[in-house]
Amino acid sequence: MIKITNLSKKYDNDYVLDNLNCNIKDNCIYGLVGANGAGKSTLLRLINSVFIPDKGSIKVDGEEVFENEKIKQKMVFVSDDLFFYPSYTLLDTAKYYQALYKDFDMEYLKQLASIFKLSLNKKISTFSKGMKRQCALICAICTNAKYMFFDETFDGLDPIVRNTMKKIIAKVMEDKKTTIIMTSHNLRELEDICDNLGLLYKGGILFESDIDSLKTNMFKVQICLKEDFDKDTFKDLDILSYKKVGSIATLIIKDKDNKSKKKLEKLNPIILDYLSLTLEEIFIYEMEALGYEFNELV
């Protein structure tokens, strides 16, 4: 488990992270979203001891991470700003990782290289941006580290490669009981792979939740009644948004106990439709309820 308490980091006089608190449970894929400059990369670098915090605590499996070699062996980090030694091939890079991680799986790396049609013996410096990203990701995956950190995970990957990489990452998490933390400024990139999502804004985690709960507890409802009605008609519901056009109202509701539909059916509606929301729509309405404009955050 990763436990972050009152974490702060500033550059010059400006705080990028300010008293951030976050707990990331084991064996999950945690997505961290936020606008460019929100502090996502800084947070990952702090957890991996690339940067030193100005204040606060970062513990992995109950131990402070800074200058802790035992904990570092459990962690691997793929930065958004990729670096490879100029003359290194993918095989050279894999051997470098193998020297650092005792559980590195060279055979699996060769399998993944074959899946992505990556040459083991060509210099990585000759590869495209997307191919370089693939090299970095498969090297990290093959470390078998308990905690994997991927910054802007799918940057430069085409849709087919991105989908294949998502399947591999999900399989690694399930088979190896790995905890994977990935960032993106694009919520849609993470929607179909993450178990939990956190929204980083102004130095802290503004909102976080597990995706299953979000998707099963929030609905868009369209309703029309025989008699005139307004928002007060639905005062027993947990309403995040209410709009009425003509005789039809559209409600965004939270329904944690799955009782709202029965309550609405008792009103004998002419029209009653329950619609699923995309994750982006869910975040938009959650942020509006908190008084924020989602488009300003992501």
C-alpha cells in the first residue's frame, strides 16, 4: 500500500503539491488525471525518490521511500520524458534492467518485443516516439516490480498498440498482483483500464473514487409526468443536476441504494428512462456539485 500524508513540493516560491493526501491500495490500477502542470509527474517523481519533498511523508508497505533500497527494488518508474542510452538496443536496455531487478523476466520481454514487432538489436535511438514508449513500458513490465509507475502511459501509441498494451498491463496486474499507477491528462485513456481514479488539482487530490462505484451509483434520468412538476417533486432523490425543457426533465442522480427508480415509478410517469453515463460525464457532474468547472481541471 502507498500512503501519502501532507505532501508538499514547491519550485522557487510556488507550490506544485500542497498538503496532498492519498492512499493507494495494493493490486489495483490507479489512474491520476489532471491538466498539464497539475503536478502529476512531480507526484510520481516524489514517490520514486527522484525528487525530495519539502514536507510530508511517503510510505510504501509501511516504510519511508527516500533512500530505501529495499523499497526501490519493489518499484519501477517510466517517465513521460523518456531516456535511453544513445547506443543501446532494446536488448541492451533489457540487460540494464535485468542488472537492477532480480526478478526481471528476459523471456517475457522477448515475447512482448515479438508481439509489438520491436527489433531487439536495433538502436532505440532510431525508433519512432511510439516505439520508444513501447520499449520503456515492456522493460518496466518485465521487472516484475510490485509497484509500477507510468507517466503519460499511452503517449505516442496508436489505437491498436494502445489497446494491446492495456490488455498486457491489466494481465500483469491480475497475474502478478501488481499495483500500477498511471497518469494522463486524458480521462478517456484511463476509463477502461483503471480500478480507481484521482483528480489532481491545485496541489491536491480534489476527488477520487473507485470506478465501479461511480458507474453503478450515478444515472441520467429522463422523466415526464402527467401533471406539472418542478425540482421539488424529486426532493427525496440525491440530485446533482436538474434541467427541464418543455414537459421533459433530465436529472443526474446518485442512487447508492438502488431505490430511486421505484420512487420515480410511484409517480406514474409517462416517460421514464434510465441512461448510463460515461466516466467523463460523471466527473463533470461531480465537479459541478463541488463548485468547479471540469474543463478547467482536465
